[in-house]
Amino acid sequence: MKGKSVIGHACWAAVTAGAFAAGLVLDQKNSGGSAGPSVKVPPSAKSSRSVGGNAPGSSGTRGARPPVSAGAAAGQLPGGGGGGPRVLSEAEIAAVARDAFRNGNPLVRRKAFDQFLSNMTADNAQEMLVHLKENRVGGDKWRDFHYLWGTLDGKAAVDHSLESEERDLSYTMAGWASNYPNAAIDYINNLSEEDRGSFRHLQEAMVSGMADNNTAVATDYVLQLANQGDDRANHLFGVVTREVVSNVGIDEAARWSESLPDGDLKGAALDSVAHRFTNSDPEAAARWVEQFAGQAYADRAIEEVGDEWAERDPASAVNWLETIQEGRGQSMGLYSAFGEWAQRDPVAAGERISSMERSPQRDAAIGGFSRRISYDDPGAAIEWANSIADEGSRTRALTHAGQQLFRRDRAAAEAWIGSSGLPEEAQRAVLNPPNRRR
């Protein structure tokens, strides 16, 4: 088996989705049996679409019924004429391929490629693939072809991709999993030792494909892995979250994240949703996320709202953060918000800090403010850091400001360090700052 690299796939293009969606539904209705996945998806999470079975898309085997193309199942004629559905002949496929890949008019090429895909079947997929290779097709067309092949005849498509040199494996698996997740799960769980090297690539593509079509199925699959202690669960949940945040409305994404069981995975989901929500409507995002204030898993989400809002309106972000429940989320938010404010208007940010009473919130604000201004004025940053009440926070702020001073003026840093009041370990860190990332 050839090693395959991971390639992220895009959502199935809307212009082609309509052309074959009805055909997929027909295939599902005509499928029977169950692939019996090793890791079962809870029935409550399944959509109205079939998610398993010995269907053309799940097992790679076909019954006695004639092949059904995506376009034909939708009642479309390859040539646009009447008389009932049919499948393109080899000569007709070649003619459509010429227009799809060689015609000088991009509108003709697009229309022809849609027709090419709408007449693809489990039986003619490999024949059509020859035309893609002959014309050196890549990019979106290559992706869309293999995604569709996965939905029509998943096992055959994935088996072919495992042995091919082309970058197609993640697309075929994603297509298969989008339509028959249980069969895809069963397949990767039963890979031979020879093919286990592709397991991680296939699993990621499978989860992404699941999320394309049914967020609940993808979510439940990854949560089961987490409950079993699988070390890939966090990464795979990130894949699901990206799909959800990218593909659905913010209200739906928010409801999805709220429905997750409390814990780290929910926190990661809230953080991603908070980022998108704040970019759209920071005040609404703040009202939404503050319901989780005080919950450890939501700390990052609260910080995200404060940070993103502060990029636009730091004073409003800080006003909101000061009203929510005290805790690490609030402190993280103030730290980030004052860092953003210091970049935009250090004078206004400093004045706001000066008006705050001595408190953990003020310490957090000074920490973020000091860190930001240390890059331009490490001396001023040291002065501010010295006013932090909490010893640990003060030490961290002084250490960072001292490192910036060392980078600018080594002699000044060496002269200051002796009277800095920093413990020996922090003094060594100041005089040995980490290399800056290029």
C-alpha cells in the first residue's frame, strides 16, 4: 500500500449537489441489511437518511437492479432531452469529458462537468476517472469527482485510493462517510495490518465527511472515542467543530455546542463558536457566553469574546467583562482585552487601569497591558508590572518585560536585574530569553 498524505476536503459544491442528491436517496431506499459497525452510532443520533447497510455506497457490491446514476435517479437526461432517464454511453461520456475539460469557454466547461458528474454511477466511475487522468484534472473537480464516487460506491472508491499514487483518499472516504457512516466506521476498524498506516488519515476524513451530512452522528462517534480514552478524540472533535462552525448558521452552531456534555470538548466547541459569533455580533456573543461564566470548561470561550470584541471596541469589552461572574474566564478575558486595548490606545488603556480598584481583575488587566507595551517600552512595562498585587502574576509580568529589556539593552537589563526583586529562577529567565520565532 502506498502512503497517502492528508488533504482537507471542502464541502460538496452546491451546484453539483442538486444534480445527484436524489440519486443518493434512491440508492439508500433500495439498500438493505446492516454493515454492523464495530463502534455503533446511537440510534437517537441518526438522521432520516440511511447510515449503514449493504448499499452500493457502503459495501462496494451491487444487486441485480440496473445501475442508477446520480442524474438519472433525479429524473434527468444526460443530454437534457425527454423520454425517461438513461445512462451515458462510453462515446457520450467521452464527448461530455471533452467539453468539461477542454472547451475554451469556462461556462461550457462548468456545465459539462456538472453533466459529467450527474451521469456517474458505481459502474462507470473508473471509466470516467480515466478521462480525468488523461486531462490532468485537479483541484475542485478532482475533489468533487472522488467525493461523489465515495457516496456512490464507498468501498470500491476507498480501496482504489489506498492503492493509487494520487491525492484522493481523503475525498473518497469523506464522501462514503457522508452517506454511510456506519459502513465507513466498520471499514477502518477492520483494516489489515498492511493498511493500518492509513488509519489516521482515513479516520479524520471519515469524521469530516460525517459532519458534512449529519453533525449528530459525527459528534456521537467522537464522544464515544473520548469516553473510551482514545487519544485522537480531541483532534477529531476539532474536525467536527470546524465543519459545524463553517457550514451552519451561528444560532445552530451555538445550540450544538450547548448540547454537548460538560468538559474539555464542550469548552473547545464553545471557543470556536464564540470566535465566529463575536465577529458577527459581539454584544449577542457576550450575552450568549456569559451563561457559562464560572464553568472551567468555558474559560477560553469567555476570553475569546473579550479578546475579539476588544479588537473593535475595547472599552465595551472591558465593561462587559467586569460585570460577569468572577473567575479564571473573566481574568483571562481582561488580560487579553487590555492587551488589545494597549495596542490600539495605550494611554486610554492605562487610564482605565488607573481607575480600577486593587483586585484580581486589575492584576489581570495590568498583566495584559504590560505584556503588550513591553515590546515598545520595556521600562514602562516594568513599572506597571511592579504594581501587580499577586506575587505570581507580578513575577510573570516582570520576567516577560525584563526579557524584552534584555533584547533591547543587555547592559540595562543586567543593571536592573539585581534590584528587580525577582527570584533567582526568574532572573535567569530574564538573562536567557527564548529565541524569537521567525
